[in-house]
Amino acid sequence: MILILLSWIYMVFTTINIGFYTGKTAEIKNSDFVIYSILGLFTTTLLAGFWAIFGRINIEFHVFLLVLNIGIYVRFKNEIHLIYKSLFQELQALTLSLKAIFFSTTLLILAQCASIPYIIDNESYYIQTIKWINEYGFVKGLANLHIFLAQTSGWHIAQSVFSFSFLYPNFNDLSGFFLLLGNIYAFRHLNAYFKNKESNHLIIGLLPLANIFFFSFISTPSPDLPIYILSLILFFKFIENYKNPDTETFNLIALLVFFAVFIKTTSIVLVLIPMVLFVKDYKVLLPKLAKPVLIGLVVLVLFLIKNTIISGYPLFPALTSPFSFDFQIPSAMAHFYYDETKTAAFSLTETQFDSLGIFEIFKIWIFRPGLHGLFNTLVLVLLVITPVFIFKFFNKKPFWILYAILFFQMIVLFVSSPQYRFFMNAILLFTFLIAATLLRSQRKIVISLYFATGILITILMIPFNLSVLTTNVHLKNNSTFSVNEIIFPHQNSKFDFDYQSIKNGNLQYQSPLNNTFFWGTGNGKLPCVNKDQLKYFEVYYKIIPQMRTTNLKDGFYAKNISNESN
């Protein structure tokens, strides 16, 4: 916990400095500590992304980042000091109850981040993605080694910066830092609601009630968590500024959307939010549209370059590309990846999916076991009943527009991969809208927050069997805190594998021993991949990954062995 806290103090210093300069450059009107920190993360991610094209995100990048930090701070220290002063004043202005809950929440977030990682994707590709970026930057054809590495997210790029791999091996908690930012934002607006009784502030202020759900994400760099927080902030900004949007607010919303899409492409529908504002007030916004458009183009270029280097396809998982590279992943592997996303969403093989009608597929999706079926059913119920609550309590155009955007998001996801993690932002907004009609009094809100905090303490300290919520054998036990983690956090992997070194052609790689997780790699030394996974592609697809040269930085290609004798 203590080491994580120290790393977060440096992250605050970095993100506030760079965020302040980003806001100044993009002409964003802002005085909010959290918004500056998010903007700083956005710009740091872009800087690291372009750096990773040419080299590793390691001590060299941090020297550059520190020089940039110091330069900005020295130049604008008086204005930057005001940001910190504003934060302290806002925290001091919280009611006594909110101060107690916020302090407890902060400690609990630190404790959860220091505990055993929970999300299983951490074991398949989060850890390995970040290690590759830390040691080599973006590597050509890396997805040929492990197809999931093609999913390298902007969030993994950001985590590679703040993993401080050259100092300590167990920092993996950027999502926890971001959740803390989200809670600071929420508590500030909740306190504002206690004074002005404006429902918009209450809706975003209820975010801490969802910490029970968020906590499963924060001991790993899951790209889902920042999408939830960014979405809720975007929804609030849209509602607050829909009537009279100015260029500064529009620029801020555009940058937050760019960040969200760079983190996770399934959030692409969020681009409709700034588009709606632009269509509504294009006469006001058009004269100063150049900067957000330019920043958007920079993000798009980095996204295309990243994907092209890692998978050979600029728009992966789409296989359209004007280029052909020797490190391009075979189309059969890409189709396999797409089929895997269907399996994850519907629990159906490609053959089963193709043989069923839409109604049968929909029924299977609804009645999936565990949390999948629960949240799938919940979002449909919310899509039906939320219009009733909007009509009765929030009958204003921005609420209806957000409902329409999120309804459209569900349609887009259903034809691609409707996993509940991808539409959770809709569940959160609709749930908070309904909750805001029930929890109007300060007393009810505070009691609810105390109750939620009590649940967090319980699940963080007491082991539970979660079989009723999941069929995944690797997720049936919650992540609990140990006193051994007060100073030093748990290692980045939940598994304590031993590894064997295996040579296949010119590829020498590490494979975990006694591993029952097909995609699992854990925290093995690079290059690392499960031998069973490679054997599967070798037997059924007649391809094996090979090094392009003797240098790992030069990447991998998929060798076709169909013409080779056994």
C-alpha cells in the first residue's frame, strides 16, 4: 500500500503538470483537479505511444518526462499551485460524513490495489503487453506470438509508463489511481448536491456506490475501468453543457472521448456526444474546431501505427489493409480471434452461432449463467423502464439524447460482441438515474454510502466463494488483502508459475508449468506463451511463430508449416 501511495504522489505531480499544459494548449476552460489529471494521463499516453514506436518505455522515457514535468512546473508553478489549493479547499468543504467515507474509500482502494490481482485477462495478456512495451516498445508482429497481444490498449501504454519497471517490478495499479480520481470527482459533486439540490450532481455523485463492482478491476490495468469513469464524467458534462456549449467545454469533451476510444474501441459510440453538440451549435463551435480535429487526427494516426506494427492490420480486428507485411498475422488467426469474441459473448462456437437464428442466440445470451446473464437481463430491463423515469423526473433533451446514444450502443454491440463489460456504462447511468429519484435526502445518501463502504471492507477482508456468480474456475475466489501487503504490494500475477524454456524453430520461449489456463502466461520472462496454445495453432492451423531476426525487437512472423513433413 505504502509503495503504491508513493508512486501515486508522483503520478499526481506528473499528470497535473502535463494536464495543465494540455488544457492551456487545447484552450480548455477548467479548474477541476480531476479533469487536469485525466488530461495529463491522456497526453502522457500519447507521448509514450509515439515513443514506443521507436523504443522502450523505460528509464530513458522517464528522464524525458521528468524534464518536461520540471519545465512546465517552473514555468507555470503559481497557476499549478492554485489547482492543488482548489482540491484541498474542496476536500475541506466536504461534510464530516463524506470526509470519513472518502478517507475510508481511499484506504480501501489502496488495499485492493496491493492485493492479489483478480481479472483473468491480466494473466493472459495485460502483464505481457506491458512488459513488451517496457522492454522493447511496440514490436512488429507481436500478435503472432500471442493473438491477444493485438489488443494492446492505450491503457496498457499508460500503465507501462507508471509501472516504473526500472525501479520495482510490482506496480500494476493505474486503474486504482483512476478510480480514486473518479471518487474525488463524485464526492465533490455530491457535496454540491447537498447545497444546491441539482439532480445532475447527484447522478455523478452516486458513483461511489458502484465501487463494489469497480473493485474487481483495480488490481489490474483493465481498460474497462477507465471507460466507466470517463463515460460518467462525459455524461455529466454533456447534461450540464448541452443548452449552451462553448468551445472550451466542447474541446474538453472531445479530448475525453478521444482518450476513451484510444483506450477501448468498443467505446466508439461515445463520439456521438461531441457530434451532437457540434450539430446543435456548429456556428459557435466551427471557428475553433481546428484544435480538437488536429488532436483527434494525432490519436487516430497513433492508433493505426500501433495496430499496424503489432498485428499488421491498421484497424485490427478488421482485416482490411492497403499494406502487406511479412509480420502480418495470418487471416486464419484473425478469424479465430473474432470467433473467440463471439464465444466470450454468447458461449457458442462459430458453428453453433451460424446454425442458430437471432431469437435463439438472443435467448442464450439472456440466460447465460452467472454475472453475464444477470447483467444481460438487467440492461434490457433498464432499457425498458429508464424512459419512464426520464419522462417523469428528467424530462429534458440531453437525457433523451444520452438514452438514444446508449440504446444505439447496445445495437452495435449485439451484432459484434455484447459482453456486459462493454455496456456497463449504460447500466451505470440508467441505474444512477433511477437511484437519484429514490435517494434524494442527504441522510439516505450517506447511509447508502456507509453501507456500500461496509460491503467493501467485508469483501476485501473475508474470502468468499463466487461460484454462484461465475463459471470461470480462475475467478471463483475474491481477492483479499493481507497485512503483508501494507508496504509491498502483491506481485503482478495471481499465479506463481515455474517456467520451462522451449525451442521451436528459431524461437526460444518460456512456457508456464502446471498451467490449466490455455491463454495464460502470467509474469514469465519474454518471450512467454503457453506451449499448449502454440501446439494448438501448429496442429489445426499449420502455423508457428518465428523470430524475424535474432533480435526480439525486430518481432515475429507466422511460419506456414503445412508443406513440411511431420
